[in-house]
Amino acid sequence: MTQHKNLMTEGNIRRKMLGFALPILAGYFFQQLYNTVDALIVGNYLDADALAAVTSTGSITYLLVGFTAGFATGAGIIVARHIGAENPEETEKSVHTAVALGLFLSVLLSAAGVLLTPGILHLMGTPESVFPRSCRYLQIYFAGSAALVMYNMLVSILQASGESRYPLLCLVASSLTNILLDIVFISVFHMDVEGAAIATVISEVLSVVLVAVKLLKSKEAIRLRPRRIRVDRANLKYIIRYGFPTAMQGCVIDLSNMLIQSYINSFGRDAMAGIGASQKAEGFMFLPVTAFSMALTTFVSQNMGAKKMDRVKQGTRFGLLCTAGLLLVFGAVAYFLAPKIVSLFSGDPEIIRYGAGRTTVCAFFYCLCGFSHTASAVMRGLGKPMTPMLVMLICWCAVRVLVLFTIGQAVHDIRLIYWIYPFTWTLSSIVYFISFRKLSIFSGGRKPEPVESIPE
């Protein structure tokens, strides 16, 4: 069994970073495409209630799925550290521990999602006209969510080894499958929102099968051997240490988003559909964030394992600048084309008004949101997962909740929702900038401090 050919501890930093990030960017473009196609087909072939039912459930799915994705991130960090330290034995142990944890989380998420969906929708004040469809869509989605959980876990292992091209092929295949099934189930078989949910589940099953086959056939230390799937306590400890804060960070963000969605719901169906459409379109703007966040976490983790601190600093600067620059351009495009973008989902003037209103306010702040997310990824790679958790808990969750329960109770104005995101993105960016100044990321000063070593 060989070690890994895609190590990011040697060679040109920019080429390595872009070579890793660009396939992820392309892959998540296809994933975002099929998530958006759900809304496009539902909005154009069904009605506004159906569009609201599908687009307004994002905060719930992100909450439960994001929790498990945090542990996948933790697993990726540990696997990357072992790979960077060139230790095949510990790499193999961490891989099989991650898979065992993923299987457990799959069962937990599926059961929790199906059982909790009705209660969560009621707590969020989902309008009665939308509630039955939202409930059906979510329960089908969560019934098949084990595939998504395992996909995240297995892909984190592949990406930890520096492999990002194969996951792109998997996402292309699953995305095209989802789009085709959406069209068949809804426009041909005339199914309701459950058609979109079933199409999503089938496409996710396909993606996890493709990634599993790749790992089963690998000749490297990340090879998956079903008989060796068991928990190694030392590796599990570190996966949880790095993954739990990341999972909690995702949860607190998504909890605040659920509270915001509850506030949006109070404005009725048109606001739900319009702002939901804006957020779906916004997902494309943030694809560079996802790509460079994953690239940075892997790059920093491998180089921390190899104790190459200068490469850590150089790679971090390059990744942050690329993300911020791209989002400035995308934000300008979104600002000028906001009404046209939202009109793709629905021709209803009120829906367009709500969606375009939010987009034009947020567009030029996208770069700050991107900076915060990529900065979080760097901190996790440095072995400081508590820092992003606390920053997001205070700046994004606590501040948003405080605003909603003070100003939001006194003033019932949709513009509060438009501005609450840019305000909190700005706060978190200031905190991260100060943190990086202390770590001398933007200068030639002292190097990032080595973190506690993982036993090899």
C-alpha cells in the first residue's frame, strides 16, 4: 500500500491550491445547480405555495445535515494530518474510525429528521397553506439523508488525501440524475413536492455509491476495507475534538437562520418564496467560498502535519484573497441583475420584489461573508476549532437573535431581514482580521503556533 500522490506539502502553492479548489468549485456548482433546479421546476410547474414549501425548508436541512458535516470536517483534518506526517498506519485507522462514526450519525440524522420535522415547522410558524407540503418534502428528504451523511464523510477522506477531481465527477453524475428525475417526476408524472424530494434522495444515493467504490479500490492508505470499520479511540477523540466545534458552529448559524426564517414566515407566502429564491441564487455566489474553504482546511492541515509553517501562511493569504476578490465581482453582478435572477423562479411581481430587495442589500457584502467562512476553515486547519465556533456563536447567532427579539419585536419591517446578514458578516470579519493580525498571517512576522500533536 502506497502513501499519497496528491500531497500539498510540496510544490507551487498557488498551483496546488487552485488544482485542488477548482474541481471542488465545479463540483459544488453542479450540486448547487440541482438544489436550485428543485426550486425552478417546482416554481414553474407547480405554484407559489409549492415554491415556498421547498425554498423555506433550507434552514432546517442545513441545521441537521450541517451538524453531521462538522464531524466530516473533523475527520478530514485528522486524516490530512496523518497523511502530511506520512504515517499510513494511523491514516488507515482514522479512515475506518471516520466511516464508523458516519454510519452512526446517518441513523441518528434520519430518525431525528423524520420525527422532528412537524414540530420544527410548527415552531417556525410555517403558514397552513404551505405546512403539509413542507412536511412531506422534509420527511422524505430526511428518510434518505443517510446517503448525504455518508457522502460527506467519504468525500472528506478523499479530499484529505488531496483528491478533488473524482468527487467532481460524482457530483456531475448525481446532479444530472437529479435534474432528469425532477423533470420526469414533476413535469411528466405530475408529482407534487415529494417528486423533488425523491429525486434528490436517489441522486445522493448514486453519489455515495460512486465515492465508496473509489475508496474500496484505492491502493493508498485511505483504502476502505469494510471488515476494518471500527472505532480507534485515539483517532475518535481527535475527530470529535476538531469536529464537534465545527458541528456546533454550523448548528448555531442554522439555528439563527431558523429564527430569521420564522420572522420571514410572518410576512406570508410571497416573502417566503421571494427570499427563498434569493438565497437559492445566492448559493451560486458562495461556491468559491466552499471550494477555497475545503482547499484551505486540507492545505493547512497537511502542512501543519509536516510542520511547514511558512507554507501555511502563504497558502492562507492566497486563498483568502481569491475568495474575497471573486465575491466582489459576483456581488456586483447580483446587484445589477437581482430582479432578473429572482424572476427565473417566479414571475409574480411581489415575489420578485421581496427577493430582489434582499439581494441588492446583501450583494456588496458577500466578500465579507466569504472572508469569514474561509477564515474559519483556516482556523480549523491550524487546530483552533474553538475560535470559529465562538466567533460565529457571538457575531452571527447571538447578535441576530438579539436584533430579532428587540428591534424585530418593535418594528415589523422586512428590511430588518435584508440588513441583518451584512451587519453580522461585518462583525465576524473584523474579529477574524484581528485574529490573523495577531498570528501574523498578513505579514512576515512570527509563524502560527504549532498545535498539539496527534499521536502517530
